Amino acid sequence: MGKITLKQVRKSFGDVAVIPGIDLDIDEGEFVVFVGPSGCGKSTLLRLIAGLEDTTGGVIEIDGKDATQLPPAKRGLAMVFQSYALYPHMSVRKNIAFPLKMAGLPVAEQEKRVANAARILNLTSYLDRRPGQLSGGQRQRVAIGRAIVREPAAFLFDEPLSNLDAALRVSMRQEITELHQTLKTTMIYVTHDQVEAMTMADKIVVLNAGRIEQVGSPLELYHHPANLFVAGFIGSPKMNLIDGAEAAKHGAVTIGIRPEHITVQDGGPWQGVVGLSEHLGSDTFLRVQVDGVGMLTVRAGGEITLRHGDAVALAPQLDKLHRFGTDGKALA
Amino acid sequence: MARTYSTRRKILTTAAAWGVALLIFFPVLWMILTSFKTEASAVASPPQLFSADWTFENYAEVWSRSDYPRFFWNSVVISIGSTLLGLAIAIPAAWSMAFVPGKRTKDLLMWMLSTKMMPAVGVLIPMYLLFQRLGLFDTKIGLVLALMLMNLPIIVWMLYTYFKEIPGEILEAARMDGASLWNEIVHVLTPMALPGIASTLLLNVILAWNEAFWTITLTTTKAAPLSAFIASFSAPQGLFYAKLSAASTMAIAPILILGWFSQKQLVRGLTFGAVK
């Protein structure tokens, strides 16, 4: 249960093709993250899978059956929204039981499933409260509870953590990952935060302007970005991208090197001046203006004492260099 | 920082507010006072605000000479009936306009409202003939239909405004949860819009209760509500101001009391969404 296949799925709003045509296979039990900048079509794609938007063309198959024309409720999917979308006039218990009530389950079965979901999500003592009386994190758990009780073929998450503060976001991220490991149900998760994508996903789908730029495991994307867009999008801080003569030396139009693959080393080939140094304790991020290369970000050890204006020599790890051609695609 | 006002200024503005309120309420107050006067002091010159010969006789006479309970009951049936029927039609209409608008939805809303700008007299003859031919003349069901149609644009507009305030994601969540359109409207939309629906209901009951043009024109005796009850006193006995005032007071009292007790709900509903 939970295999989803997209075949040439297209979506246009009027004359604007938001998604010009996407093919994608999502395997049973996989945690797939759609990531991309704002307006890349990732939420639209999720809503097409959910059935909340009609496709302009193409086929959506769920567990081998054509679901393209099915209404949302008949697709066996559950969705968690960015705004939680809880029913404000119902108690937590009724919120979680709502899909079961709609499915016409016997009351005893409803209560059993609600109790079970509440136990998994630590909501048991809040069952009689209204959503308005809960914190953001608790509301998000209720929304997840409402999704769990339906025992769906797949969960769809539409930027579920973006309304939470930073600390809560990290802990909810872990909770959702653990939930996936417990339930082993397919999850599709939309985010613009590449850290969420990297930490949660089995498979990341990088989207840009309605097209898939690359599909792969987090480390595949990190180590082998297929093109400039993925190279620049995945990784924090960003990969350094260098054009011009320095790139030409390596037989490429653009070369990329991650901050951790540049070492501060006396006698290194790149001479520069430190512009900014950010001390994080464990690491220090240096912004260095390198002669003939440009501004580079370098990740150095936490003990380094370089300051603004200091001269520095850098050595790139040449085996970690990424080379890109004229079309922006990675060169072999 | 909050603005601060001097005590003097506060007193002045409060007095001005009371002055304006009294000015608006004065005709009603005058009518109520007159209803307790004798016919002689009601037309005294110069006019007396308070009469020395205070009396309940006008009420007794109006009560004995007419069938007040029947008019009252007709008013209740017509105003509540037309409002409930209007809501039953307007809730789905406003739902579709708010959540699945088409290209012309805004124009449609404007057109609906524009029908309210036409003088009622403009459709008097066709309405009158239609009512006669269809056997609706002087029937409660006829008036329920007529007033429902008169107020439908207002009901749709008000509900549309309230529904627009409800986040679409919640309705989408209901759809994902397996709610049919009917369940979505009954279990999610209506309870969430309840304050708005309640104030729409109240306002329309009041509008229908006070409607006089159609209720007087399209009835004779059987279905005549309280507006016709007042009119029946003004025509043949136009000079008897005290009795007319007593009849008028009896006609507006129920709605005045309803309005008084529901004013919080009315204000809340009318400013719904305006202040967050």
C-alpha cells in the first residue's frame, strides 16, 4: 500500500503552465521530500496528488489504480496542512474522530482509534480541549492525529512546520521522522527548507519552475548534484560556484566546491583576504575575497583566529570539485 | 501609546453622543408617550411631552376593537418563515460564491444587490397580478415567498462576507477527511459561520417584521401582519393619534424587545471580520 506513480502530470492555471509535465515514482513506505524555492510548484504538485486540484493532463496512479479523476476522500490519502486546518468548533477528540465519523465507523471503533492516536502523539490529556487552547506544536500533533486514524495509504505534508518556532521545528521534525519509522507508511513532505529535506528524506525531489531538477537520496544530491541549480540549492552554507578563468583551468564553464572542501593552508594556491568570519564554536565560516576567483565561503575549525582583513591562503580539495558545462549540467 | 482625553472633552463627547441618540430615538419616544395620553392631550397645542391625564384606555380600546393576536401571529410566521427559507437558499448560494467563484461571481453579487436599489413600486403591478393569478394573494405563504425574495440579496451578501472569512484550508481538510459537500456545509462551514448566520437571521427577521409596502399591498385580512394592523388604524381613524400610537407601540414592541436583547449579537455579527 502506498505506491504513487505520476505520468506526465501537467497543471496550468489559465495560460500559465505551473507544472509542464512531471514523471515520478514513489515507492511503498518511502519518505519523499519535495523541495524547491517559493513558486516552484511543489505545493501544487502535492495538491494534485491529494486531489484538491484537478490535473490539466497526465495520470496519477495510487497503488496501481488510476486515481486522476477520484475525489480527495476516495484516494486513501491523508493531508497535514501548513495552517493545521483544525476544526475550531470541535474538541481535539472530535477533530481526530472526524474522518472516522465521515467514514461511518462504529463509535466504539472510533474511540479506540482516537485513543491510540492520542497515545502515540502524547495528546491523551488534551482530548477535551479546543484547538484554540493548544500551543502550535500541540495543534500540529492534532492535525497529524487526524491523519493517522484514517490509516491512509500515504501521508501528505504541506510545509507543516513553517508556522512553528525554530526549536519546536527541530523536535517536530524528529517526531515526524520517528512516526514514519513506526508506521512505515509512504510520506510525501513539501518544504522549502533544504535542512528539513536533508534530515528527513529517503528520497529528495528538487523542483524548480514546475520541473524536476533531480531525484535522489540526500547524500546523492549532496555529493553528485546533476546541475547548477541543485548544487546551489542543496547544502548550507551554499556551494561556492566559480566562473571564468579558474573554471576554464578545469575544463568547465563553472566549477563548484563546498565550503568544507577548502582548507586554510599556508602555501595554498588561492590567495585572499578575510572579509567576514563567523564563529559558531564548533566551526568558523570565513568569507574570503580570493584574487582572480571571487568571494568564497570556507568552513574552518572552531579554533581558527582569523579576522577581518587578515591575509589567508586556501587549498581546494581537487577531488571534491564539481564541474558544470554551458547548459549548467554536471560534467562527468 | 493610547490617546488620552481630558475629562472635559469626555463629558462633551458623551453629551453629544446622547444628544444624537435621543434625536434618533425621539419619534419612537414621542409615539410611546402619546399612546398613554388622552386623544385631547395628544393633539394639544402647544404639544405636551408629558400629559397630566395618564391613561391605558387607548391600549384597551385597540385590543378590544381588533384581533391583535392574529396580526401578531402572522408577523411571526412571515418574518421567521421568510428568513429561514432565505437562509436555506442563501447558505449554498453563498458557499459557492465564496469557495468556488467563477469569473462573473462579483458581477452576480453586484447585480443581486442592485435589485434592492429599484423602487418597489416598479414591480407593483406584475407582483400584484402574479399573486392574484397564483392564488397567493392574502396568504401567509405568499408573503413568506415575497419577503424572502426581497431580502435574499442581503442574506446572500452577508453570508458571503462571513464565509469569505473562513480559511479554505479547513474546508479542504474536511474534503480530505471524507466529508461530502453536504457534510462539509453541515459539520464544518455552518458551525464556524454560526455568529454570522445568527446575526443575518436576526437582521432579516427585523427587516421582514418592519416591511410595510408589500405586506399591506398583498394582504387584506387573513394574512395581514402587524404593519397592516397599524395601517388599519391610520386610514379610517387618522385623527385619533393616541389610539394610533398605542397600536403602533404594540406592533413594534416585540421586535424592539428582540432587538434590545440581541444587540450584542447584532453588533458582533455586523462587524464580524472587520476587527481581528
